[in-house]
Amino acid sequence: MSPVKELKGPVGQILPIDNNGGRIHAVEQNKFLVPGNANRYLAWGYADQSFRLCAYDTDKPAFVCEPDYLIGQTLACVCVSASVVVTAGTSSVVGVYEYHKKEKQLLLHRRLYGHTDAVTCLAASRAWNVAVSGSRDRTAIVWDFCHYRYVKSLEGHAAPVAAVAINDLTGDVVTVAGSFLYVWDVNGRPLAKVNSAAAVSSSSSSPIKKKVNSPTPQILCVCCSQFNEWDRENVIVTGSSDGIVRMWSMDYEEVKEPESDFVIIDNETASKNGDGYMWKRRLTFRAKLTMHTAFEREDNTEPAAVTALAFSKDHKTLFVGDEKGRVFSWVVSSRPPGKGIVDHWCKDEGAETCTACEVKFTIYERRHHCRACGKLFCGSCSQYKSAVPSLKIQTKVRVCKTCLDELEQHTKD
């Protein structure tokens, strides 16, 4: 699978244009697409500390906005609307700019104070009229953009806040710090948190080989699927420095202990049954995508950290951008489980011989994937059939002899 788009530098933002995700706009880091027709983008990070409005197709600047030295070097920028721009930087001040047609210029409207260190990330929601800023002081702040006022600080992050996102359906705020993922409600109350580094592969027979003593992966970007508010299939997607895209969902779990290292929950949202157990919200690991970008896969020739994520408007396509400037797309398959290419399969070019008997693949000896472990085998070594419950494959599909024995043993147990 080749990239759907390639940029000159690390991907900073991906914006689907069509409902089905057939056409997208993408820009490098230190750029942000202006809402509307997305034919313009704001760029920052220049030596003179200015930021510029440029045309998407030609990169030609329409105007240059002079810097506000009280804000310092710009580190993050987001467009609340086509005429309101929010910036933040090294001085810990959040600046609100408004576009004036007569002057054809962005003019500073308000400065917002609350952080004590550099602001590294911003997110805004027109549906809720709020913005969220994340800082190196390990806090995030929710701002009311009806009156440009401070609302609440989201404290308790394990590291400097690296990325923030707002769910336009529910108003939930998602923040990431280091390897931790946090979810807060619209009023700033903590709902749940999880350490993504503790997530393990859902398949023990995966062809992925983990590196020993590898550094803890840091989450670099986050986004939310927002198809229907009531849909339990909505997920929170994170992209990490190890090149893995992980998916999480919010579920309720009946637990005995009121506190857990895995979940933080506000006491007001926990309900007791009266039998010594209580319900708590929990972030549950659902799946991960490793093909093309993950460092731990030997068949990825050019792995890279994931720097940007976006869902198509119909929420059937996930776009993944990496630090090499590539944008890949993943589509929800309409085919039944076991009938299409999935993430844990080894790439065809990743093996020249059968994993079991080492016979060389030719035009006469075709490659076949074991549906359980994803490795490549010849026709003789993959002639066995079995269901794979761990992958929700209930019909009998092609598997190798090793996986067949494991599946049969698991059924007996």
C-alpha cells in the first residue's frame, strides 16, 4: 500500500475534503489549514516570529502578521473559525487574533493568561465554543470563547502536555502527556486515563517482533471518531513515536477496588451496586495499526513516528501521517473477517521463502498468509482450516500447522 499523499516534511495536519475521504489536504508541521474551503493555511516558526497566511496550492503568502513579543515564539496555532485565530508560544500567553477585511490583516484581540510555561498545543471546538491549550507546565486549560475567559485547569498530567483534542459531539476533552492518555468531560472532571505503553498485542502469534529495552513510546497526536454520540463503536485514536496507531474506547467496568493504577475516575460518576462492587469508566485498548510505520516490525523498510491523524467525514477512513511526510489511509472493510488484508499480515515483499519449509516462492509457488499469525507460507504448509476466535473469525479459514495446533489446544482447554 503506497501513501495517498507525500509532503516535504513531517505531517502536521490532515483535513479530508470529500465525505468519503477520497480527497484530502495535508500540511507539514507549523502549518494549519484555515476552515472553509481549506485553500489557505497559516504558517509559523519563522526567524522573525511572524506567522503568514499562504495559498495551499502555490505556497504564496497573502499577508504577513507581525509578531506580538508578549506571546513570544509561536509554537501552536488553531483556527476557531475563518476569522478567529488562536496562537500560543514560549511566553505561556495565549493570543486571540481576529481578521479585519478593511485592513486585510489579523489584529490581536485578546491575550489569555493562565499557564506558567510554554504552550505546546491547542485545540478548538466551534460546536461548544471552547478552546483547550496544553503546556509544558503539565496542565491544560479550557477557555470559554464566547467571552474569552478562563474556565478550568486540567491538572495531574504525568509529563508536559503534547497534544489535545475536543470531541464535538460530547464535549469531552482528550489530552496526552508522555505515554499517558487522559479523558475529561466538558466541565473539566477527569473520566479516565491509561498508560498506552502498557498495552500489549492482542494476538500472541503476531509476526511483529518487539525490541528489547526499547524506550517508552511517547504519544504525539490524538483524534476522536464522532459518527454518532450514542455509538459505542466510537474510538479515541493515538499516534506514537514508535510508529504505532492505537485505538481506545470508553467502557464501564465493574471493579472491587475504588482506585486503580490503570484508571482514574471521578467519584461522582461511579455508581455502587451495594454488593462491594462499583462501576467505573475505563479506556479499553481495541486495536492497533503497525503496517508501514511501526519500528518493531521487521518488514517495515521505512518506519517513522506518527505525527498526525484524521477521520474522513463518513468515519470509514482513517488517515495516518508520519514524520517522513507520508499519509496512509485505512478503510473499514465491508468484507467478512478473514477475507481481506489486515494489519498483522506480513508484507508480500517481506519474505522470499516459506516460513515453515523454506521453499522459494515463484509464479508457480504462490505466497499464502496464515489468517492467525499473518506469516507467509506455501500452499502445502497453509492447507489447514480453522476458525480464529481471537480475531472474530468464526468460519474456517487458511492457517498454518503451528497455529492450527495452538487453536485446537485452546479449544480443548
